[in-house]
Amino acid sequence: MAQLITLRTGLAARDGALSWLRDSLKLSLRASLNRRTTVGWLQLLNSHPLYRELVQIYPMMVYKVYRPYLSDALNCAQRLTVIEDHYRFVLRHGLGPLTVRAARAPMILGDVEGKSGRRYQLEMHAVAPLEREGELMLRLLQDGERVFSTSFVFFQGERGMALGVGCMQGPQDDDGQQRIKEATRDLHGLRPKNLMVYLLRQLGHAYGCDQLRLVGNANRTARTALRKGKVHADYDALWQELDAQLRPDGDYQLACAPLAEPDMATIPSKKRSEYRKRHETLQALAAILQAGLQAPRLMPVTGAPVRDFSEETAVELAQDAGYHSALA
């Protein structure tokens, strides 16, 4: 029988006795305050080999439901529901192998050529980095250098599946803003942050999602960075610019939709060529993203079964100090 995933598993990556002790106490306290969610979370993590592989790659995945995740509007139980929804979606669509590959190392999905001849790549990550903002991360690169990143997750919304967007992040280095300006020119006036939203709307539409759920400024999960004044991006302004609707919880929503052809009749003749090339570039990147998610993959399955712990399993869990202290 495979070794069970417990709360202690999440401490495997901690270096030093003090760090281990501090995190152990914090994790145990949060787990004990959310006892029912903790039981459900550990059941989920032990319910399918996919979770075992992901936790082996990134042990701190065990922390996810106890920290701010996707949106501060979610409580601990709702975080569990969102994460469970996502991985059921992943398994249903045969995306488990891709998720494991992208968790082990960044995956280049494909590239396009900009006006200058530079190459622009789409890169996929899973589970981490940006682990508080979603389970998958899409990154736009310019000749291998980061231009823009977005993190997202599939989950069950009020009217069907939704695609939640927890982060839109530009580069952190000194040359980052210059790279964004160059990319905008190179991609025929297509701003990287808008590009990412268009790609996610198209992706959501392709997978039958009803809407994008977009985190608002007040609900961002990067609390430490916000307190230190290191976060300057105005998400609300971007969502409003894209005509997203404000939700009562402070987040925004925007319908998923296929890429729309530009209405050339409304565009001055001297600008039509640029608009046409912009749309062709967007179509090419959307096709790269869609194709990248289709391979490698397994035959779709119904989803991760929630495992009922047997008496034998319950005894093993009870004997694990990390699990026992969390549920005491």
C-alpha cells in the first residue's frame, strides 16, 4: 500500500528545525480550526495517483487550502471545493499527464514570430509558482525572457464551469517594462495583459466554460507583497476596461467567448493591415495553447473518486503524528 499523504507530508520541503516547527504549529492550528475541510482535503489527496505525483513534486501543495487562494472572497472549505473541481476537470479531460509534466518543469507549448523577428513563446507551469493564484500558469516569453504571466483554475461556477483568474503579473526585473513595450509593438499593438485575457476567454470557451472569474484588487491573495507596497498592478482597471461585471464579492466576471474577427468596416483603411495581423497573431497563439493542452494526455476519465478510508487506513492516519495533531 502506498504511503498516505498527511499534513506532515507538506513539511518535507522545510529546512531547519525552527522553520519546520513554526510551519508545523501553523499548519496544525489551521487544520484544527477547519477540521471538516482537513478531512476532506486529505481524502482528496489520497484519492488518485495524480495527487500523489503532484505532492511528491511540490510537497507544499498540502498547504493550499489553509492559505489565501485564488480570491480572498473564498474561505477554507470553498478553496477545497475549487481545487477539487479543478482536478476533476483535469482528469475528465485527460489533462493529468500534462499537469504532471508542467509541475516537474516549464513546458514550452509553441511560439510565433514578432514583427522584429523575435520569437514569442507560450510556456505552461502547474501547481507552482503563483501557487496561491491557481493551479495552472501561462507565461508569455520573448526569446526566453518573461513578458507576462497569468495563473488560473477551472471550477464549478453558478451557471456551469468557470475559469478563475487569480493573477496577472508582468516581469519583475529592471528591463521588464521595456520588454512589455517591445512586445506590444512586435505583436502588432496587442498588449500582453490583454492578450492573456483573450487567450483565457478562448480557452474557457473551448472547454465549455461559461465565464472567467477575475480576482478584484481587494481580494488579491498576495498579502505580504501588498503590505510592503510591492504590488502596483490595478486589476480592477483592466477588468473594467474589458467590460467585465463587478460581482457582490468584489471580484469580476466576463463571459468566455471565441476570438472575434475585427470589424474592418469600422477601422480606417490605413490601419486594417495591422489589425488583421494582430488578429492572426492572436489566433496563432490561441491555437498553440489549445494544441498544447491536448498532448500529452490520457483517455478522459470520470474524475477523481473521493476515497472512503477503510478501518485499516484510519488506523494508519491516527498513528501519524502530523495528522493526529491536526485533528485533535
